[in-house]
Amino acid sequence: MPAPRPIAASMVTGSVTSQPIGHYDFCQRYAAECNIKSRSAPAPRVTDRGWEIVRDINRAVNARYIPRTDQEIYGKEEFWEYPTVFADCEDFALEKRKELIAAGFAYSDLLMTVVRKSDGEGHAVLTLRTADGDFVLDNLTDDVFAWYQTPYTFLKRQATFNTGRWVTIENGRDLLVGALR
């Protein structure tokens, strides 16, 4: 018997919320990237070739950079930047986003996302919105998983309608699953 599947293959987002300080600072340096507005549109269907590109970029970016904390790289607690040699979690996610946009994916479907790991530590991942649900590209694994298959508590992510805005994730903690009889 297959495992129960959450009722929502896509995250349910709520109201506009605070922008992470690291993203705010990033937006001060890359203002054009943080002022992209999009009309509400359904998430796209990703082709087999599209999934191949997603998986290849996730693996390649994970392998390309050496993981380090922002404190180790920049001497700051929180600093979002495109990586050169070293990368923190959000740096990996930013690079994947940049490469997927160059491959033809839309800004509104590639959303920086803040989660809490099971040990309570904050973490950033990239969420890919698709017609089949939301998927996570993470520097801690080369596999791409549906968001509900990860061990994370989802807190907030970029809004689909504005790259400089963030929204809460309403079903990020208590996932609803179908009951088994």
C-alpha cells in the first residue's frame, strides 16, 4: 500500500510577512532582481527534459562549491550572495535559481524558501513550483524532493507575485495526510 499523500502537493501560502534580513541586504545590492512582479498564473507543467535540467543543476551546483557558514566566508552571521568558491545554504539556492532562470524557468516559479531543520537550525532551500506540486532543491541532498517529503518545517518563501516580497507558509508545520482505514 502506498504511503499517504498530503492533501496539498503545493504549499498553501498566507499573508505577506517579513523579508529575511539576508535577502533584504541582497536586494540592496541586486535591486533589479528583487523588483520583478508577476501576474498570478498556474504553476507550469515541467517536461521530462525540464526535470533533467532541474536535477542536473541541483547536482552540479551542490558539487561546485565548498559548504561554509556565512560567518566563515564573510565574517557575518547572515549574508546572501552568489557563490564563488564557498557557499552557505542560501548561496547554493541563489545560484540554482540563477541557473534555472537562464535555462528558461520563470522567477515566479523559483522561490527562495526559509525552513527549520529537525535540529531547530534555520536553513534556506529553493522551491520549484510545478503543476505537480512544489519541489525542493537543497544543498544537503542531490535529490529533488516534493516539499512534503523533506524533514523540514516550512516557514516562509518569496511571493510568486513579487521577488522582493515574502509570504507565510500556512501548511508548513502540520501537514494534513489522508486517513487510512
